[in-house]
Amino acid sequence: MAEREAMEYDVVIVGAGPAGLGAAIRLKQLATEQNREVSVCVLEKGSEVGAHILSGAVMDPIALNELIPDWKEKDAPLNAPVSEDRFMILSETGAFKIPSALLPECFQNHGNYVISLGNVVRWLGQQAEALGVEIFPGFAAAEVLFHEDGRVKGVATGDMGIGRDGQPTDAHQVGMELHAKYTFFAEGCRGHLGKQLQAKFNLRDGVDPQVYGIGLKELWEIKPELHQPGLVVHTAGWPLKSDTYGGSFLYHLENNQVAIGYVVGLAYKNPYLSPYEEFQRYKTHPEIRKFLDGGKRISYGARAIAAGGLQSLPKLVFPGGCLVGDDAGFLNASRIKGSHTAIKSGMLAAEAAFAALAAETPAPELSAYPESFKSSWLYDELHRARNFKPWMSKGLWMGTMMVGIDQVLFRGKAPWTLHHGHADHECIRPKTEYTPISYPKADGVLTFDRLSSVFISNVNHNEDQPIHLTLKDASVPVNVNLELYDAPEQRYCPAGVYEIVRDDNGANPRLQINAQNCVHCKTCDIKDPTQNIVWVTPEGGGGPNYPNM
């Protein structure tokens, strides 16, 4: 095997999302201000910057105002200021609109913008490159590198051209090593390398388990007469039962487009529940379908979100690097927002790294990063939101009442902090406790099957590569998951990756993994009840190619 070449940088950043690019831009800004040279490289596993970015999204510009104060003059794609907030509790056919006066502050979006986060990230990439940041899209960081003393040394990109059998093909290219004084991990939710680092350095000691949701999203072009630029609609209730955490969003962007999506908390108990089918069902509600009638679906995608908040944040730093953005879990679940928190976390880490690089002997850990976080507006915001998810996990009605008390009466400053008691994969119950859910057949107009949805995610993987959805034990999917839970991976995966197939006579069930369908949402890595599925990064450039999600 040929030896890997190495490139040296001051800072290597894994992931060109809002956190990674926010960090890169801030590092270069500080270098320019102080007339110092700081070399910064960003690796992005998507085929281009923004290809794997998926979010609702309503954006609070607070962090962008700090990072690039003249973003409006620089044509940042924040083009649809929020014009109206609506929050509804749905029953199967009806809807109760919560009066605006009773809406907690976390659901008020005055001063925010309905955006495509993918387009905002593409714009941030342009700003970063203009400052001298080197961005390498299509290269997946596959391995963390360490110094002999245990400090993180950098990362290595995965080899290209490895066949399904694990052997090099004629197209084989050896990966590259990128060495840095500090390596930032900004991979997004349930980062493949971030997960390894949390285990190696015991970063989760003394904190709550991280808890997650799966967010499913479609982009629609609707009739002009139905479009209300800046309208933000959230719902709770139907089609989920009141004991299952979840809700929807419907955001009106510019150009007659709406982003419509559904989030289901991954602590759900019923193994027969399918978040994808619940999303399709939700669109049939009269209050929702009225916006979509006569419209056309343009794009589809899915992504896990880290919703644990402050209680679930790991230690942020370790020798040689740090976690930023959703790789750590900075999303504010109460506001259904994470892009501004991601950017701010990247900026805080960048400022700590810049100061450390100026020292004669750079410290192994960026201790200034968690210290500055604790004195920032970001900490204050997450502290106010800390009880939202634990309360809502107790059911829709009790949760709504207690969140009202917490957010309206106490304004997020109640003298108690609730905790997350279980990881999501521990919550699923045996199939014997439930009856299968009968979901309606897709009509191909308003509701769609998984495969037609995966098609418009523009997902693409080289099929002659090792399957990146790995199993610790190949017998577990049938002997445990199928036997106890009726193979819930068939239902929690939003892309039809996992199928139980049988012989013609219905015997010999086995798990078939359609890895080429994977949209990199990481739900399987999170929800698998036996934690037998491990998501590892495929070849760089693979996965979805979202146009403007």
C-alpha cells in the first residue's frame, strides 16, 4: 500500500457547515486584524459545500451579525424576513391556533429569516475562500490521527477506489493526511469521528445522554396565490399520539417555495412507528394540504438533530482539538434552531485557537473555548431552554403546560434543571406490546413512497465500495431486532436502506442493506436498539446532493 502524503496546517476543520465555516472565517479575520499568518483548511465530505446541508430553517441572525456585520451588503441569502408566526395544535381534522399573546418567546420569530441553510452555507464558503481558507469538498475525513502522547494530530481522508470486497481497485487513490496544531470537528449531528473522540477522551462523563430527533423535509413550489413570504407555521399533535414527542414546520421562503418538514423524537417506544410515514400523513391535514394543493415537490431529505441541550453537551475540548456545532449538540430545541448556535460555537473555538497559536508553546487543550462559552449569550440561551425537551418528553399535554410555566412564568430561569434519563435506543419496546400501524398508500401527488423521495434527494454512492453501514454482529438484525422488535430499522430509516428479505417461501429472513440509498441522516446509528449498526463515512463526494435545502 502506498504511503499517504501529509499536509500541515495551523487548524484543520472537519465539516463545511455553519460551525466549521464560522470557525474558519473567524480565524482568518483575526489573522488579518493582527497581521499574522494562520493556515486553515476545511474538509467537506459532500460533493460541494452545502450538498449535505439540510435544515428547516428559520435563522436568527445574531451570530451572523457578529461574524460578518455587513452580510446584507455582501448579498447573504437571507431574503425572506419572518412576517407571521402561527402555532397550531392539530387533531385529525381540526386545528386550534394558539393566540399570539400566549406564545412563549422561543416560538416568536420577529427579526428572523426563513432561509435555505444550504444556500447560506454556500455563501459562507465563498466568504471563507475570499479570506484565504482552503476548502476541499469531496474528501471525507475517515480517521483521527494521534501523536505518540495521545494528542490529536489531525485526520486522514479515506482511500478512494476500494472495492466492495475491501481490496483496492484500478481506480485506487490513497488518502491524504492533514496535520494541524488544532483540529476542529464540525461534522454535524452524530459525527462519525466526534463519536469516537467522545468515547476515547471520556468527554461524556458526568453529562446526560444525548437525545435526538429525526427531521424529514421536502421543498415545494406552490401556487403564487397560496404563498405568503415569511409565514412560519409550527404544529404539534396529530398525526403523532400525545405520548410521542414531535411536531412540524412549514416555512414560506421566497420564489413561491415552502419548506415543509416533520420532526419525531427518537425516544419513541412503538417499534411499528415510521417517522417517514407520519410525515406523509401530516401533509394530508386540511390546514396543511391547502398550501400544497396544485404545487410540486422539488426536493426531499432527512437529518438527525441533537436535541439534548445544555445537559447533554459533552466536554468540548481534548488534547489537540475540539467539538463545535451539532457535533457537540448546540441546537436549541425550544426554538427549533441551530444554525446561529453553530456559528457562534465555531467563533468561540476559533478565538481560543487563535490566542493559543500566538503562545510560544501552544497549550494542548483549548480551555479558553469552554470558558468563553460559559460567559456568552450562547450559554445563556441554552440555559433558558434546558427544560424544554425534558418537559415535552413527558407528553404533549403535560409538556405544553409545563413548558408554558417554564418559558412564560419563569422565562427559562426556573430554579430546577430536569434531566434526560435514557439514550434513545433504550426506549423502544418489544413488538408484543403494540399492534402494527396501518399507514395509507402514497398517492404520488401529495404523499410519496421512500424510493421516489430518495430519487429527488439526488443521492449517489459508488456501488463498488465497502458498505458504510456496518454491523458489529451480522446475526443480531434477525435474531434480536426482528425477533423482538419486528426489525424497526425498516421503519426508522427515511431512505429505504434496510429491508428484511426472505426466500420465495417466506423462510430464511435476512437483513438487506441498500447502502446506495443512504442520505447520511445517522438515524440508524442512533436508534438501533442493540447499537449494532455503526455508520462510518463512505467515499468522499457520496451521499445526497441537496440543491437548496
